[in-house]
Amino acid sequence: MPITHAFLLFFIFSSLQPTLSLYEDQVGLTDWHQQYIGKVKQAVFHTHKTGRKRVVVSTEDNVIATLDLRRGEIFWRHVLGHNDVVDGIVIALGKYVITLSSEGSILRAWNLPDGQMVWESSLHGPKHSKSLLVMTNVVIEKDNVVIIFSNGRLHAVSCIDGEVLWNKDFEVESLKVQKVIQPPGSNFVYVVGFAASSHFEMYQINAKNGELLKHESAAFSGGFSGEVSLVSSETLVALDSTGLILLRIRFHKGNVSIQQTPISNLVEDSLGPAVIIPSSIMELFAIKINAVTIFIRVTGTGKLEVVEKANHETAVGDALSISEGQQAFGLVQHAGRDIHLTVKLAHDWGGDLLKESIKMDQQRGLVHKVFINNYVRTDGSYGFRALIVMEDHSLLLLQQGAIVWSREDGLASIIDVTTSELPVERAGVSVAKVELNLFEWLKGHMLKLKGTLMLASPEDIAAIQYMRLKSSEKSKMTRDHNGFRKLLIALTRAGKLFALHTGDGRIVWSLLLQSLHKSEACQHPIGLNLCPWQVPHHHALDENPSVLVVGRCGPSSDAPGVISFVDSYTGKELSSSSLVHSVAQVIPLPYTDSTEQRLHLLIDADKHAHLYPKTPEAIGIFQREFSNIYWYSVEDDNGIIKGYALKSKCDGTVADKFCFGSRELWSIVLPSESEKIIATVTRKLNEAVHTQAKLIAADQDVMYKYISRNLLFVATVAPKASGEIGSVTPEESWLVVYLIDTVTGFVLHRVTHHGSQGPVEAVFSENWVVYHYFNLRAHRYEMSVIEIYDQSWADNKDVWKLVVGKHNLTSPISSYSRSEVVTKSQSYFFTHSLKAIAVTSTAKGITSKQLLIGTIGDQVLALDKRFLDPRRSVNPTQAEREEGIIPLTDSLPIIPQSYITHNLRVEGLRGIITVPAKLESTTLVFAHGLDLFFTHFAPSRTYDSLTEDFSCALLLITIVVLVAAIFVTWVLSQRKELQDKWR
């Protein structure tokens, strides 16, 4: 065969392979991607006349980013590691962003315009300490110097190449440095801090060579506590250990003096200890007593005088130099629905440079931080802009009395997600878009035809995208017959609920929950779970669906709980309450009352079960199913797994008719010296299973899946191996996997992987579990699969018995009878480490499954479950090949076209949620981390529908043309036949 023919055949066959790629004009039709940075904790403005105006920020999610000051868009960002916390940022030489992170161990310089890293330096020291970053005006050989105190050592580092020019250790072992200060125009720095909690230490260091110029110490018997506030280059203010006495500490020319003033002398009605609000405003500082913010001036003689008391919530910004010898600072105060932004001169409290009032959405909460920046107006006066961080973690830019832009960065910290159906379309509302112009209609279909034939120009592709987005019904606020349009309801770390439309990702409504709002009764509220509460069906469409939000007032499991009920359509909080009991576990029950409210059990720290809703109907339903309710608990630290059932009503302080005690049915105690629990996984409660039988084509046998909602997957490792990968040798490490029936406590299966280590990511679906871990012996990641089958139905494999009714499928089955199960398992090497893993879910469970793997590269990879079939062999038989068994290989394939995120990254990926659509072929996938990504995914292709861009009009035209051609051909054929007969 000629080479050209062989190449042509190869090209034809290769083109028949299915791919998951998108055409250029299809991007954004069924997916959306949103980028966030998290809650901002530091901000530095860069607003030089030349170049783009931007602000450099660092966030609580370890992100460094630059934002466009005009629109709030991200110019560039870097997401640092989980433990690489950013301690400080400065801008050096007008072109570098210098960041200090990892508890002061890593110093980096980034190119300001494009974010490329210029250099990185490691800073080490003798002990752990507070990390401080100071940009100095010291120049050594035409090189600016940045001063860092970290790990108990003072460092001077070159801004150009990151070279450590000198470092200095401090002799006092217990020294806790509070500030590093460079007086204006000097070549030395002060290093000040506390030692032994009752001594103030001052070091004067030559900034050019690190030489110690002077060291002075002063004792104060009352001790020091909390933060300090710098009120001049040689004076700071602190509090004593009781928080009742203000201390003015001056270290002028090396002489240290401490002046004390009781707060009661300044504030007559002061109640309780004070807290200093950290700031660096010359001659001024602020303290907070209860909910009152008090501003105090330090006069030239050292006297303290109160200039204002603010009863409203107040945020204070750092000082901003606006001219030589003048500093301004910003204040933001709340007053009802408005916030007041004020910019004052540090030395003149009465003179306001700016005073504006801005209407603020109440769902954003209080202002947590404020950063101000100045600019020169056309008339030569100063204007100011303010960047504010809100309680819900959103970021806003205020200028000229208005909100220029806002960013909903609270969505970077989602902790739980659920979905809600949209309302059905009411009568009289048209669903279809009406084509008004015949020419536009024809033009649109011609463009679609050119796109299909790959003849479209870039302008045509843009026009096609615009037309599709315009004509698409994906963003309507009603249900569609395919079930693609839904609401994604997300609970964030800030205690805020967001409802996102799956069509385009827009925020439909948002609600800052009052139950998760910090208050005197609940100082540290945290959200726990988000559950569907009321899901009305077609017979109850007059009711809106609602969700249940469960939280508690503190990180410990015995902290009091809080609950809220929120309308899914409007975002209105229907009710909320503080509970008298704690919340350790939330169990949705498979029962609903007449109003479609789902029953829930809230388990407290004492293993009491509290029923919600607290209605007579709910208690009646619950009593009927009383004997069928079981649950379990896992104590990771102690290695104990316990199973429980209900017993009589509660006793004690929390006793009511909706509270029930529990009795322990079984317990599994794992030996602490050999096993530590690192992962547990169960099946989804709402997972649909199409069939319990699996036909084995090779021997015409039938295997019955062991389908149970009570199965628990548990993974344990050797205690030494619970650290980072490679921290132990293969001989010291092992991974043990259990499958446990949570009703009886039976261990249905146990397997040990010697020489393996966590972390373990697992997913449980139907009768199989897939888990991912690290093999120390092979130095590679592995994925293993376990399938479990029920042998108790072995007598029911004869189809004839099913036909004539001679079977025992209707015989009662008890969870307490010993299960006759058989397992099949297999292990494979896998290239990537994982951040998350999920499995596709469809409405009826007919469509084949695919694993959705969140890779270390923050992308989502789809892997066919057939690659993880334990029956794979090196040479499968013909019958096995026909069944779909893939030949065995030692590694799982990674197909580039199988990334459902395409070329996008979901930075900081934490979770993958799958939701079935009404269309059986399609599942909805939502991935969240710092970014959000949503798409439609068809594991077995869209076998039950036409694609969205299918041109029905073109099909009708084609049919009409074919019919006309057939008619014309028939007429011509008849004429020709008649002419032939006349010859």
C-alpha cells in the first residue's frame, strides 16, 4: 500500500475517535467560570501618573493579586500554598511587589506589571516569632533595602536581587518584637518589644550594616498585653495586662520612659477592659471598650485627651502621607442603612478633608477594614478613594460618594452547597423567543451553517456567540423541561447565603444570616450544614422551597447550635433561633410531612437526638418510624466508631417531647498504636440506582450489587504515616481500608495496603468505592476500586424462576442477618495527586458513571469508571470485550480532552458537586474553591437529545428540498419513460 494511502486511512480512523473538546463558538454556552481572591487583609495602592492605576492586595486565602482600580478586575494573582500565609506586602522601587510569607521564612519579589516572580529568598532564624516587613529609605550601593524581622532575627535584604545584606540576632530569649520603626531621614531603625511580659526592650540598629548602636530596657510591674499603636517615630501606646491602664512608652535618643494613665480618668463610664485598634497615625490612636470606639490624642507634652467617642461600629484606616509633614487617615462609621466615610488630618481632628455618605446594602454587614488613597483633582485639591472590606468578605471601592465597583469575594470560601428548583412557568408567559425579522432569521442560520462547516471568520464566530447567548433561555428564572436551570445555594465562611443561577452564574439573591452574625451571645459563629428543608412538588406549588442552615457558636462540638430557615426563591430569612443544645451531627431523614417539610435529626454532643420540625405531625411520623432509625459517629482522634439507635425521651435540661435519648448498639475500637482514621465516606442519600443486577457476559452469569445506604468506608494509616508523604519508610507505613455496615457494625470487607500512605480521597457510589493514596514503595500515587456483591441472591439467577414466580425476592431481609457478600478489587497507578473526587449522578442512574477528579493543577478530569473495573485483565476474552472490559494496564490514562474545565483552572479547588438534570444523559457539575466553575456534562454523550445549536429550520429546509427533488426527479423519470416507449 502506498504511504499516502496508509496515512489517509490512519487519518480517517483517528478522526472517528470521540473527543470532548468544544468548538470556539461554543465556549460559555453551557459553562461559566468566575474568579475571586478571598477576604482582603492588606492593600497597597499604586497610582502613579504613568501606567495603570492598581491596588495590590493580600488575602486570608493566601492570595497575592493586583486589581484594576477602575473596574475591580484582576490584573494578575498568585495563590500560595495552604501553609504559605502572607505576613506583609510592600511596593519597592515602583516596580516590585515584595511579599513576606510562611511565618516570615520566605521573601519574594514580583514584577508589578505582569506578576512574574523576580527573586525569592529564604530567611531563617533561631526561634519562631512575629513577622514584620518594613520598606526603608536606606540606600546601600544604589540599592534600596527592605528590613524584615522574622524567626527571632532582623534581616536586611536587597530589593533588586533578594540578597541578604546582613542579619542580627537578639540576646534576650523571651523577646517578643512588636514594631520595627525607621525615623524619617535616619539611617537606623528601632526594634521594640516586650520581654518576660513585664520589660520593654528597645534596640537601635544601624540599617546599613546591622551594628547595634544602643540597647535600653524598662520594667513595668503591671505587664503588657494586646496590640500596640505607633503615635510617632519614637512613641507608642500599649495596655497593661488588665486592659485598664494606658501606657505611653517613649524611647527618645535611647532613653526609655513609661507613662501610665488609667482609662477611667479619660472615660468616666468605661466598663470592662479596653482593646487597642492597631494603627500608625501620628499623635492619635483608638481603643475599643465593649462596642464604643474612643479616639485619643497624644499631645506634645505627653498628655492623653479624648477627642471623640463613637457608639456606632467604626473602622479605622492607617495613615496616608499627603504632603511633607501631613498625614490623613480614613474612618468609616455605620448609621442605619448608610455608611459615613470621613478623611481627617492626623493633627487636626476638627478639619475634615472628606465627608461622604453612601447607601450600603444591609446584606454586606459591617465594615471590617478600610484603606484610603489620594489623588489630585483638576483644581489642585486632594480627592480620596477608599477600598473597604465588608463583613461578608466583599470588596468595594468608594469614590465621590458612590460605589465605583464591588467584588463578591465571599464566594471564595464556600463551605456547603445545595440546589433548588426554579418556579414553574406561569400561564401567559411565553417561553419561546419570537423571530421578528425574516432576514435576521436567515442570516442567523447561514452563520450557524458556516460555523458547522468551519468556514466562519473570527467576526462570524463572535456574531454566532452573541446570537446564541441572546437567544438562549439558560438565564430565565423558570424551570426548563431538561432540568438545566436551577439555583445553586451556597453557604460561605462569612455566614452568608448566595443563590447562583446555573445558566450564567449570576447572583439571584444573597443573605447575610443574622443567626451566624457575631453577637454577645454568639461570639464565634460558624456555619456547618446547608440542607433542603421544604421541597414542594406539583401538588403544592403555592409554597416556595426553603433551606435549613445549621451552625454553632464556636469551634467545639459542645458549643450551642443555631438554625435558620430561608426561602429559596426570595432569599428571605423565614425564621431563626438559638438552640439550647449543641450540634455535633445533622441527619436528614427520608420522611416528609404534609407540607413537604423534611424531617431532620440534630445530634448533640451528649448523643441526644432532637427532631425538627417541632410539630405534632412530625412527631407522629417519627414515632411510626422510630424503630428504623439508626446513626453512627466517628471519633477520628480516638479511633472509635459507634452505632446508635433511639430510645425513650430525653432527661435533663434539654428534655422536651422532640428530644430522644440514644443507646449504643455496637462499637469498633481501632488500636491507637497501629491505626489512625484519616478518611470516611458514605453514599449520597439521593443517589438513583437503575438496576441491582449486573450481567457477566463472559459466563452468562448474573451478579447482584450489594446496594445499601448503611455502608461506611473507613481508611486508616499507621500513626507515624499520618504526616506528609515521605515522612516514613515503606516498612513503617500501611493503609487499611474497611467497609462497615453502620446498622450492625459488621466489617464486610477489610484490606491492607502495605507501604502506602495518605492523604486518602474516596468516593462511594452504588456498590463500589474508589479511593486514592500514595504508594511509598513504587513512589507513585495509586487508585484502588472495591466492588461488593450480594451472594444471598445466588438462587435467583435463573431467569425462568423469575418468570414463573419461583423466587424469594419478596422474602424479608434483615440488616441483622450476616450478609453473604463477595468483593472484587484492583489497584492502578495514577499520575496526579488529588484535591477532590466525585462521581457523576443522573436522574435514573441509567447513564454510565464517570469519576470527576480534582487534580493538583486545579482542574477537573473526567475518568470513565470502566478504567477502574476490577475485572480488567491483560487479555480479555471476546465476550468481555463485547461487554466493554478494557485491557489491563498498570496506569490509568489521562486524556487531555477529558478535562471538563478545558483550559481553565479552579484555583484553590476544594469540592466538586454533581446534580442530576431531568435529562438522563446529563449531569450538572459545580466545582468550587477560590474560583467557581459550572458546566453540563454528558458521560455517555447526549444520546437522548439534540444539541442546543442544532438547526431545526435547516433540517426542515433540507427535508423540503429533498421532497421537491424527489418529486421533480419522479416527473422527469416519467417523461423519459414515456419518450422511450414512443420510440
